[in-house]
Amino acid sequence: MEKIASVKDLKRGESMDFKYKGKDAILIKTMQDKFVAFSKVCPHEGGTIVWDSNIKKLLCECHLSIFNDDGSVYRFSSVFPKMDPLTPIELKINEKEEIFAL
């Protein structure tokens, strides 16, 4: 387990970057107060995933794909026949409200 943050570090709709097994990852506190985490590497061509706090979606600006906060595909470029969801990272929150990546 790798400690990422504490529950109090993020407000609803915010994100933070962290390293998971040496690779870039992102932690998000959804509008439903749920914590989710994903690899920041887009599953299609390896572009970098970022959180857009205005629209509450994950974006890959490399090829204009948009993902929901659960990692599912919201919209992707018509240039591609299909798009895979983001790679999730399993989380655990302990009794001290510390968030860990498993």
C-alpha cells in the first residue's frame, strides 16, 4: 500500500496527482464525495489524462477523449473505432482517514 493523501486534502470536485508504482496517477474526490484514482496514461495512445474541474470530467487532450469520474468513456474522437475506459487504481481509506493506493 502507498499512502496518497488524507481525506481532508481534497474538496468535492478536486483532484491531485500522485505517483503509483513509479508512474503518474490521479486522485479525484467526486461530486458524490467518493474517492477514485486512475493511471494518468490514456489507454489509447498513451496521452496524459487531466481532470477538468469545470466540467467534472477527465480529459485526454492528445486526441480529445473525455472520461466520466468513474473512468468510463464519455466521448471520444470519431477518428477511432472505440476507446477503452481508464485504468483504475484500487483505494483504501483507513480509520485515520488516510487514503492508500493498493
